[in-house]
Amino acid sequence: MPSPTEPDLSQALERDEISPYFQPLVELTTGKLTGFEVLARWKHPVRGMIPPDVFIPLAEKAGLIGRLMEQILRKAFAAASVLPDPLSLSANISAIQFRDIDLPLQIAHAATQGGFALDRLILEVTESALADNLQQAREISMRLKELGIRLALDDFGTGYSSLRHLQALPFDELKVDASFVRSMDHTRESRKIAAAIVGLGHSLGLITVAEGIETQAQAEMLLWLGCDCGQGWLYGRAVPAEDLPGILARETLSPRIEVLAGDVSGSPAGRMEALPAQRLAQLQAIYDGVPVGLCFLDTSMRYMSINKRLAEMNGAPVADHIGRRVGDLYPGMFKIVGPYIRRALHGESLSSIEATYSRPVPDGRSRTLLLSYEPVRDEASEVIGVSVAVVDISSRKLAEEALKESEDHYRHAVELNPQIPWTASPDFVEIDVSPSWQKLTGMSSEEIHNHGWVNAVHPDDMERARNAVGASIETGMPLDLELRVRRADGAWIWIRSRGSPRRDAEGKVVRWYGSMEDIDDRKKMAQALIESEALLKAVFDAVPVGIVITDGSPMMPSEYPLARAIVTGNPVGPEEFLYRGLDGSDGWVSATAAPVRGRDGQILGGVVALLDIDDLKRERQALLDRISELERQVLGLRSPLATE
């Protein structure tokens, strides 16, 4: 079938046969839609779909390109009413149109008819449109910019490329041609050209857009190069206006690319050349700023780069390392790290390796390092060197050793402590206790969980122990409990368990802390004392003697026997005293006092025994009175008067 002619194209414009199609533009990092590129499609009633590379040159030759552009833009702007802000539209402007001084007015008129904001429009210009008259191109560009329109330089690097165009004109975007993108996953030159274009765009502050992305591998490579946006069959073919709602309904058009996670050494993205200059500068700042020693060694184990941190750790300037072998600079250390570097050069990834060595510096201190070695591969997956990361963990190792020593001291202190420390959960279900408990009772730490500790309690004390613990749980008050527990040999002994709660900021009990102590001897001594006191009381009650015991200095006159016994330290008495009772009657007592001494002979107090001798005293007095009476009677009988 013959090619279409100029009259065919003119009739097609009159019959509205040429329509806009919309190809998605996405953000590479997220896969989210950023806008659409408007592409002209001619659906001939007889010939079917006629490709743009056929009818666009025909329109330029016939002088119909202006009508074609205006018709396509007007329809595209009307269809864009379904696009939410800030989704944009991109449209191509031919070289001929870019020479038309009225181009800005034509586009503004079409946007007004379609009700489309021009700050959402991006016009794509090829470099061939700039070659003839750069000054005129600059004037038209500035007028377009005044309308809010953004400009993109299309097909950069495929034809007449000049950096002067990028410098002279106010471009916002730089597009990577599809020819480079489609071949970059198998052609190194294409990758290098794409990397250079993206790097150039970043250095000029331009958004970079890649065309013709067909595979996820290409998208990953472009993202690793630093490309911002992309379009191509991976995200969707160009569709008519009626299909736009379906695309808009999708949250993303491709999976999110995680550029910083996982091992990418085997993927195409992991085999890229250097990042663009701007990212290299950022990475260099990170490289020098991180608190980790970093370096890159080539296959001959020479330092090709090293950051300041590692140079400081090695005790030499950065410049002294570059180009020199590790073994030549640090032979002592190389004996330790050399085998790991060789393994990495054979493709093995090594991480978290501890190495200790003495630095070749005056202090000679041993250093402990944490080392990681990662093989670096080129685009053919061949190892071209080793990336080394070094962390000085000397301080941490010293802290760990000090902590271990402290734990040993604490453990020994706990084991030697006569008390048994314990901690418990707020409900006393989970209990941790020192090993001394197992030695005492034979119960393991597992056996005391879930209230298993009551199995060691004497049956007579079990209910009291449960009630005491329950009260502390309910009220949060400290625990203080004396009870008997069964020893490992079966004997029952008394212990005292005390504990206090630890609370959080809201006052809620989060843990109990306490200790147990063996009070069996003390309880037995207390019981013996009670029994002795009872016996002594029985003795006191049985004898007809009053006994008074005092401690320290007596609060009584010094002439009292008890006071003299305490002061002199010698027994006093017995001595007889006439005393007046509470009822006012007088009576006689006999008092015998003695000091009470401690084991060291020191006087602790005194004791006095009082015997009621009133009746005896009165009987004796009566007897004496009788004897006196009898004596008087006898004397009276002998008197001379008595004989007369």
C-alpha cells in the first residue's frame, strides 16, 4: 500500500483521525506515576495505524506541523481533566516549530481551550532544533518559561550534541535516549554513555528521564546511576484517552527498587560503573565522615583508597597508604589479615572477624579490631579488589573484660553471702534466686517458678506464707516473713524473707527484689530464752522470797543494799529494815544484794532478795519481851521486901 500523501494528512486533520496517546512516566525509586508523554497516533480508515516517524516528517514538509501540534495538544489538554495535580504532560516540539516565534502563543491558546495549567506542561526539544539559531531558540525558550512551561532536552547524545546548548538554554530535564537504555544491560559502552548523561544532568541540577525502559534490570541500572524518572513498556505502552482512568487507578506501575538493601553484587545494578559526580561527592563525604575505617584494595593488595579514620587507626597519613601494599606497610598486621584478604579476592564475603595485634607505634598497645572483607566485582562479575571495613573495638573489649570480672566478683560475693538474694515478677510467678537456695533446699530455680517455692515451706507455715505474699502483691507493701523451710537433708530450719518492690514512672510494680537469711539459730536461742525465763519465773513464784533485778546505775539512795552492791561490786547483807507498806502499816524485811557481772567481769546491774521477817521479827520481839518480864519477876522474888 502506498505511503500517505500530503492531501491524505490534510484530510486526516480535518476528519480528526489523529489523536493523542498517553505513555506513563514514573519515578524510578517508587514506581509511582508522575505524568504522561503525549504521542500522536494516526488511525487511517483504510491503512490502519500509521507510525509517527512516517506522518511527522510529512507534516513538517507540508507545513501542517503547527495544525497537527495544536490539534493534538488541544485534545490532550481536554483529556487531562481526569489527571490529578501534580501529574504532568510532556509533548514533543519539532525543530521547525521551535523556530516559530509565535509558538508560545499557540500553546497558550490550546491550553486555554483545554483548561490545562501550563505549569504542568513539559515541552521536549531535540538538539537539532537548536543548531540553526541558538539566540532565537533562547528567546522562544524564555517566553515559554515565562508561561510556566518546563523544557526538556530530548535524545541527548544521539545527534548534534553540544554542552553549549545545556549551558545557554533554561532546561529543566535531560532525557536519556532509548537506544542507550535498551542496550545498556549487555553493552558496556551504552552503560557508560547513560552514566555520563545522568551524571551531567545531576551536575547541572536537571531531572533526568530515561526512555525505552523494557526490563526491571534496566530500571535498576538506571536507578543506580542516579536517574530520576523513566518511561517504556515496563511501565506501560501508550494508551488512548479513554484508558487513562485505568492507569490512574493503579497505586504504582512497577515494584519499588530497594537500592540500599540486600546483596546486589550479582545483579546488573551491582555491576555498574561509578555513580555520577554529584553522588560521588556525597559518598566521599560519608566515606571520610563515618566512624569506621574503610579502604579499597586492588588485586595486588595495594591501597587504592582509604578514609581518614582508617589512616588514623593505622597511625599514618592517607597519602602514605595510596599505591602501597598492606604487607609492605604493616608486615605484622598482614600476617593476621592477609589470609582474609586472599579469601575475599577469591570471591568470599567475610564479616565480623576479630583480630588483635600490637600497633607499630611508641605506645605498643594491643588493639582489637572487627574486620569485614567484601569482594568488589566489575560488570563481568570478576573480582577487581576488596572493600575493607575496620572498627576498633579495643575499648569495648576492655569494657567486656571489666564487666566479666565484675560479674565474677559479684557471683563470688553472692555465693559467699550468708543471705540468699532473690527477684520476682510482680505476681511472684517467675522467681530468680541465687544458687545458695539450691544448696540450702535442694530445689532448682525451675522448681520454684509458678509458686513452686511453697513446696519447701513447712505445712504449718504455708497458709501464713501465702497470705503474706498475696497481701504484698495486692498492696505493693514490702514483704517481711519468717517461716520454716525444709533443708536438703530433710530438717526444718527457720528463715526470714524480706523484699521490696521496684516501680515504674507510673508507680506500677515491675519487679520485686529481696533476700532470705537463715535465722534458725536465733529462733532456737529465742525459744531457749523463753523456756529459761519460764523456768526462772516458776522458781521465783515457788520461793517465799521477793527478788528485784535492775540494770545499770540504780535510781535509789546510796545506803540501800542494792545500790551499795552495784557501786562496790561486792555482796551486801543480809540486813534488816523496817518499811512502811502501801496501807500505812510497818513491817520488817531482810535484804541481801549482789552485783550482776558480764562475761568480761563488767557490772551490768544487780539483784536483791527480800525476805519478809515481820512475823518472825515480832515473834522474836515478843519472846524477848516475855523473857524480860520473867527476869523482872525472878528479881522481884529475890528482893528483901519480898521476904518480909
